[in-house]
Amino acid sequence: MRNPPYICALDAAMDVIEGKWKALILWALDERLHRFGELRRSLPGISEKVLAQQLRELEADGIVRRTVFDETPPRVEYELTDQGVNLYAALGPLGEWGVRRMRELDIVPTHGEEPAEA
């Protein structure tokens, strides 16, 4: 953990997922494991530098597993650890709240589909 002491447990949890991209990285990796380039393409607007930084932080927190394969060219894959799966599941109620909020405000996600239940 990077920023203790924490005021409460929610503060500790938010320390792990703070920032614009971490929840979206979790969302993408919950679907399946990704190579770096695939992950970047699935998150329009994220820079290579920011993605690498966010992945390093999630890996250091035990949320994401990085596997390097001894191949030419090198292949690196990212996937959620058990803690990452549990964290993403814990975000489910927040996603459901987001769905209701988007519907109330008549907002359509940028991927063009109706908001789905998380």
C-alpha cells in the first residue's frame, strides 16, 4: 500500500484503485487476460506511459499478475490475481449504481451500448 495511514477501510481500498484508469483496467482484465497492446487498444485514450505505470502499481498491490514468456519477440500477459478478481467483484455494486445514474441522466457509454448491469 502506498499511502497509509488510512482513515477507514474505504480509504485503503480507494488507494488501490485511485485514478481514472485502474477500474477500467480491472474491467478489461476481468473479461480475459490481455497482452499490453491489446489492453491499450481496449482502453481508448490511455497513453502507453500511463498504462504501464498503472499496471506496475496494480501488480505491486497484488491485483494484477504479469507473466513474461521467454520468446522472441518477448510476450507479456496481464491477468487478475485472486485479489484482483475479488476487488473487481467488490466494485459490482458501484457499477450498478453507475448504471442507474447513467440511465437517470440519459447517458450512453462511449462504446455505444446501453449501460449494462455490472
